[in-house]
Amino acid sequence: MTDIQINLVCCTQVICNEVEMGVTQMDIAITYAMAIKSQMQGADKPDWKAINTAILSKWKMSGLERIKKRACDILSSKVQL
């Protein structure tokens, strides 16, 4: 059996659009985690400065920190989706 990898492409655009459309921080954290994983697997190269700037413009530093922590928890399997 072959392992299947699912990656997100156009991560920067997707996350910036989610922020603009009013998606919740918890949902953006899922996409943020997918962007990190996609970058690690060489599928995309997110523009983290643009992503973090978009998040900061909506929620300030506390929101960005929550999103990053949740994304890390998702990637380390501390959170069940």
C-alpha cells in the first residue's frame, strides 16, 4: 500500500483569503498547519510575512499567537480534528 500525502498549494492566498472572509482563528489554524506541512514537504513556499501580516491586521499579536499554537498542536497530534 502506498502512503498518500495531501498538501496545500497557494497557501499564502488561501490563508489571506480566509482572514479577509472572516473565517475563525481555529479554522485558520488548520490551514496554517497545512501550510507548514506543505512547506516541509516541498509542495509550496508560503510567504509567512504576508500571512502573519494579514492575521495581525485582523487580530493583533494575541490572535497570531493563538493560531500558531493551535497549528503546532495540530501538527504534533495534541489536538484531534
